[in-house]
Amino acid sequence: MPVPPPIVELQDVLKRFGDGPLVLDRVSFAAQPGDFVSLIGPSGCGKSTLLRLIAGLTPHTSGALTVDGRSPDAAAADLAFVFQEPTLLPWLTVAANIELPLSLRGIAPAERTTTRRRVLELVRLPEKADAYPRQLSGGQKMRVSIARALALSPKILLLDEPFGALDEMTREHLNEELLTIRERHAWTAFFVTHSVSEAVFLSNRICVMSANPGHVHTEIPVPLPYPRTEETRLSRPYHDLVADVSRILRSVETVTV
């Protein structure tokens, strides 16, 4: 069976802001449809900048970057971004927050309602449609943010440390929920995190990045089978992979310092 073309491909991508130093230097990798790629590395290595390049929120300086065979700008409608903070509008209800990007795309009201109900069911918050963000817990706000992104039916979901501010139990629960949703909607994911255990649990590939300037130091396959559950976290292969990735990350951080 022929290998499908990459859905995201970077070839010798460089990024600098203005006359400043290089932020990213000769970044090259390719993601296949359905990949879940985690980006980890020391602060300042360009993980979030790389997501923004893929999303078309900032242009790359040189090199080649394609998203589904097109420029990031041309592919923007096929991407959705989940930021570290939920970025919900406090004066809108959960329902209105989710429907807003659909409205901006000119989707008819009836279809917006159907889509909103579907994604709230996916994140298990159908009863919160009329609530305001101030009435939600941190985990619930992030689930609404993910629902809003999924409402756009993206081919690619970009997540920039979405669970970083949550307690460990909530974080692990949302990791499992995210993978459950992905089983039903096989989008490709790029996930920035500082947590090695989170990266191993979620991903089928991990890119360890080094800084000054940022580049991909090592790519690590994660052969753990899906679906992943609490049993995965208790397994020896999982713990061995966490130890291996942690060792590589420590070596990168030592070089960076």
C-alpha cells in the first residue's frame, strides 16, 4: 500500500523576528495524516513558534512549509488552535462561545446549533451550554475550548500546552478524553508540552527540540498501542519510554544551559 503524502512537511525551515537571532534553525520533519506529534524541549526552543508557523499565524523566514500540500495561509480553514489559556469570551455563554467561529464562517444558525450540541456531547458538557465561563472549573473551560476547536471539523489540531495549568488528576483525565475524541475524528495533532509523561501517553511520535537556536534534536517513535488508558500508565513499556525520553531531554537541557 502506498504511503500517503505528508499532511504537514517542513524542509530546512528558519525563523527569525526582524533583525533578531534565529528562533528556529533548519527544522525538517514530516507528519502523516493521523499522527499525534508532541513537541517537548527547554523553554525558548521555539515549540510554540513552530505551531504558529504551521497555523499561518506568523510567516517562516526561509525554507519550505506545506500543510496538506498548500501554504499555511491557504490551509487555514483546515486547522484549529487550542491555546494554553481557554480564551473564552466571558460575556458569552458556552453555547455562544462555541458557535462564534462558525458564525464568522457564515454557517447557518440551525447547523451551528447542531454542531455545538455534537461537540459539547463529545467533551461531556452538554448541560453547560447556558453557563458562562466564570461558572466553569479550569478543566471545564479547557474542554469548552477544545469543543470550540472541534466545531470547525479540522484536519489538524494544534494544541499549545492546553493542560499545563491544571492539576495532575484533571490533566490525566483530559488526556484520556482527548484520545477518546480522536478515535472518532482522526485529525492530526501537534501538541506542545513540558511533561514527558504526557507526551508519551498521547503521542505516536515525539520531537525533542533543542534551543539557541531551536531545532529538532531527536525524533522518538512511541509504539504503545491505542487506545491508551490508566493501564497504559502502569505498564513497563510506558515507564521505560518515559525514562528514555527524560534522559534525552536532560541531555538537551544540559547542552542548552
